[in-house]
Amino acid sequence: MLLDGDIFLYMVTTQCEEEIKWDDDLYTLHSDFNKCKDKLADTITYYQNILLCKHIAIALTHKLNFRKKIYPNYKFNRKNLRKPVAYQAVKEWLKENYKCYEKPYLEGDDCLGILATSDIIKGEKLVVSKDKDLKTIPCQLYTITGQGEYLDIDEHKADYWHMHQTLTGDVSDNYKGCPKVGAVTASKVLDGLKTKEEMWEAVVAQYEKQNLSAQDALLQARLARICRASDYNFERQRPILWHPNI
């Protein structure tokens, strides 16, 4: 089981926050560390059991982020948002007690993508997350939203969703994609195309309709690209920026 540690950390530490009203003017927010770590451990074990996974690897986001290097406004809309109380302490506990992967310049999603598409971990692997970005990775994916859903994503489907995200952007991550292109239009542009070369040409054409260039499209594609093993230099431990000719 390749677990999206960022999602589970945020979810559990948010649920464990408690507000106290001391008087009419004073409120405080606190979190019980032991309650947090027990709830997180129970949650991990729950998914391990229902998904019949023998081993667990957890992906986490590093404080250095390559996307912010190429686009300083990436996630700038979250700059003043606080992490839940005890988030960092529980993250450190998680790293001490589970097999975790956290690499410079990579987000947790990138670590998941690299682990899913490489031989770093042998055998069958199942990515567990609720982040729609993971559909851009060729993998076995279990989404924890709703009743839960298994997705079998081959390379063509992953490339399709990467180009789809390049067109639509991601408001939560603060990159805009192609102006005036939403999910419905993006699907119309890409549906029926057989190769990633055809999809890229269609994406660039859509950007050009908005008086933008292939370079504008390339920046958005690089922001949307969740790293696979082919997007990572293992010797230098640095991501390789996506290019349509690679």
C-alpha cells in the first residue's frame, strides 16, 4: 500500500482539534498528541486490512518544492493557511514509526508516482489517496472518497489526465491552465485522441486560440505533471522537468 501521507496527516490532525471556551472572551484550540497518533495508526491499519495489503509505504511532501521554483505563485493561495495543531509533531512520529519517503523538491504525490512506476518497492502496489491528481499516474489507485473506488490506470489514461489537467489547471494549487477551458471543454478537446503526441498538439492549439504560446502550455504541463520514475534523476535526486519530446 502506497499511502498519501499528506492527506491522512491533515485529515486526522484536523479531526483531533478541540476548541475550549474559557469565558465570553477567551477561546483556545488544542490537540492531544496521543489521540492523534492513535487515530492515525488505526486509520492506516483499517485501510491496510480492507485492501489486503501486506506492507505499507507512506509518501510525504518536503519543504522544498520544485514547482515553486519554476512558478513562484504555485500554492501561493495557501501561504497564510495554518496546518492543524500537532500536524508537524505527528508527521515526525509517522516518519519514526513507518517506512516513509520524503525527498527534496518533491511533493508527496511525486513520491507516490515514482514509487508506483519504479522497482524501488517490488511486487504489486496500490496507491491510496483521495487526490484526483493521482489519476495522472499509471498505477492501481484506490480513492478514499465516498464509498471508495478502484481505478486501473494505464499509461494512455494517465497521459490523458495529465493533458486534461494541463488544460483545466488546478485552482487549489493556484495554477490556471488554459483560459476559458473547463473540464467539459478539455474532454471534448482530448477525447478520441490515440497518442500523447496528438494530445499535446491539441493542448497547444487550445492555448494558441487564447493568444498564448506553446511555452505557456509547457509551464502548465510541468506544474500538472506528477512525477513518474522517468521524471526523476535518481543519481542527483532531482526531478526532471517534463517535456513532450521525452
